[in-house]
Amino acid sequence: MAAARSALALDADARAPLAADPNGMLTVEVEAHPDGVGTAVTLTASHDQVVPYFHWFFAPLQRNSRRRTLRWSGAAIIAELAGEALPTAPKLSPMTPPSGFGDEQAALLATVCFAGTLTGFAAAIFGQFANPISRTFHVSNSGLADAAAIMRVGALVALLAAAMADRIGRRRVLIGALVMVCIGSLAGALAPTFELLTVAQIFVRAGVSTALVVGAIAVVEEAPEGARAFSISMLGLAAGAGYALSVALLPLADVGRETWRIAFGVAAFMVLLVPRLAKHLPESRRYDRLARRHADRGRVREVLDRRYGPRLALLAGLGFLSNMFSAPSAQLTNQFLQDERGFSSSSVAGFKGITNGIPGVVGILLAGRLAESRGRRPVAIVGMLLGTALSMTFFLSSGATLWIASSIGIIAGASGTLSVGTMDVELFPTEVRGTASGILLVCSVAGSVTGFLLVSLLTDRIGSLGGTLALCGIAPILGAVFLLPRLPESSGQALDDVSPSEV
């Protein structure tokens, strides 16, 4: 037993966290061998935590982690007995958190991620089906850009909703936002005119923005120290899965003139899942503790004070500049591929599946690890600069370069986006985290509207949608060079040390 304790760092009960999974547990039992010669060592790896909604995905990963830990543990004990160097401990899977999650923490993260999948799907539909929608209602590229700008008015609703999350809680606001998304999607599916579809999308955008902002707050507040960026990366992956579902439905557009309405109908029927989600969604314990003290919450003056005001200004400027490019490029990429590169709806789905699917997953997982180990700020700077440069190249290229720039740009861009998104939540205290996030959302949406208006004004003059979108890429480069380096670093610190409560 002494060798096992030394090699595996066992506690008094001969137990230790799994080397390949902090949420699992290794138990060691040592007893005399029945024949009286030597001893019998029994290694047991257990993982009792069930992840709501995603257990089907994580269960095989957990089994693999247990097997790897058992093999290593046996080899480590043998090496310790022989006086040899211990074998290298198994590395964590990219999908395994760097810190152990409690049951409540895992339940909140999984449930918010499921909500992120639903909202990610609903948010992507209009952009994915922009071309068939424009054909149905006879709308030009400039008209689509104008409509996309108008839809961002929903950010004002999201600002109020995010601020309410400081007053009535994260859970209630998140559930309400999901219902709003479903109602707006139903209205979009039935819209007889483009103007009414645009109005319906205002409410969809409001609900999506609220759900993602408040969801990010909840998962960061509930995350173990050292796993905040990991939690944001899981939410990003979940939202990306919803986006992938919208891409998978793109071939519907080739079936009939108005079959794009089916995708909106699917988003509307997601309302049937909301009651089950509400049942599993707990309130953030950090917020709950603050509310039980009846502390003042949602005070705008605290967000603007000397401690947090400069952070807000830097992040607001960064959000404005980055969204001048990211919003129109995301919304109008399909239009660019179809109008200027000759893609059909089905070929766009294939292109995005290849260049955005696996690269996007790799980018988000890599970003979560690097943001924890290398720091939010340097990862954000490099990711934003490289990702923007490659995205600009994408809009100016064709052939193989189109595919390469898109694939690598997605990986780099994910690192910048995730790191900045984590700081948006971390750099403000619990009592005003929703209010600050709402203000940042409005500033980001203002950047989106500015970007769409620039595209609308310049596309005809430049003569190319791709060239206009590439020109907008100058804005996030300015943000990465002049604003990001001035933000405080938050990795490696407790959340309450990064942004201590003032109430």
C-alpha cells in the first residue's frame, strides 16, 4: 500500500481523483494473496456523475478515461516498487474539464448548453436560408443587409432582459428567452411578407442574444476555478451544434420555393422542450447567495465606476469593432458563395460542413485549453488577428484558397472570440454582471448594424460583396492591436478576485 500511496497520491481512504478525469475516482485495495505469496492489488475506477442531455456523448469518453487511468495506475505502482521513474500520467481529453465539476455544476452547464443548441439553431436559420428567402420575396443583397441591421434592434430588448437577470435571476430570464425564440420562429415560418419576417426576427434575435448572454453568465458563475473558459467553450460547442443543424437543413432550399419555412417551423416546435429544460435548470449558486442577502443588484453606476468603467469602455469598443466584421460576414457568407462563387444550397452545406465543422470544434476546444493555460489576453490577440486576416483572405479568394482560408480562419477566430467572451463575463461582479453584459451586447450590436450598413452602402460601389466584407475586416484588427492589450488578465485567478463584489 505504501508504494500505491506514493505513486498515486492516495488519501487516507486509499482514493484519488482519476488522472485522466478529475470528476472520477480511483480506489485502491491491497490484501494478502490467497496463496500467501505477495499481495493482490485491486484498482477500481468509478465515475457516477450523469450529465443531463449529453450523457450519451460523455459516457464513452468517461469509460475511456477510466481505462487509461487504470492502465497507468498499475504501471505506476509497478514502477514505484521497482524504484523506477513513474510513467507519464495520461493527459486529459479535450472534452474533459481541467477541474472537477460537482453534480449541480455539471447539471447547470449541461442544461445551459442544451439551451445553447436550441438558440444556436434558431439564430442561424435566417442567415443560412438568406438566398431562398430573398428569392421568395424578391429582395436584393442590399435589402438583406438592411434587414439584418434592423433585426439587431432586438438587442435593446436583450439589454433589458440581461439587466433583469441581475434582479430576478439567471434561470427565469433564460427560460423566458427560449420561449421568445420559439414564438418569433413560428411567426417567421408563417410570415407572408419580408417585412413581417424581419419583425419576427427582431424577437428571435432578442431571445437568442438574451439566452446566450445570460447562459454564459450562469456557466461562468457556476464553473470551478480554472474551468471558466472551458465552460464557455462547451457552451460555444453546443451553440455550434445548433448552427450545424441549420446547415444540415440547407438542402431543403433546393426542394421547393418556400421550403425554407420548414426550418423556422422546427425552431418553433422546440418550445415543447422548454418545460423539461426548466425542470433541470438550477439557479446559479453564486447569484442565489447574493439574492439571499437582499443585496442591491443591477446598479448601472457600479458598472461605470472607476474600477469597472475602463474595462467596460475597452470591451465595448472591442465588441463594436469586431462585430462590424463578424456579423455581416457570418450573415452574408452563403450569399457570397452562391452569388459570387456559384455554389448551390447543397454545395454550401457541404462546404460549411467540411470547413466549419471539424475545424470549428477543434478551434473551440483549443481555445478553451489555451485560454486557461496561456491566458485570455494573448490568446485573444493572436486569435483575432489571425482569424480576421484569414477571413478577409477567404472573401477575396477562390478555388483551394477559399477552402484553406475558411478552415484555418475558423480555428483561429474561435480562440479570439471565446477568450474575449470569457472576459466579458469575468471582469464584472455578480451583482451587475447581467447589466454589464447587456451594455456590451448593445455596443456589439451597434457594431453589427454599422457593418451591415457599410455593406449595403459600399457593395454596389465596390462591385463585389466579398470585397466589401473583406474591407470591414480592418475594424477588428484595430481592436486587437489597440484595445485588447489594455485589458486585465483574468486567467489563473479566482472569479471573486478578478471582479470582487461591492455589495
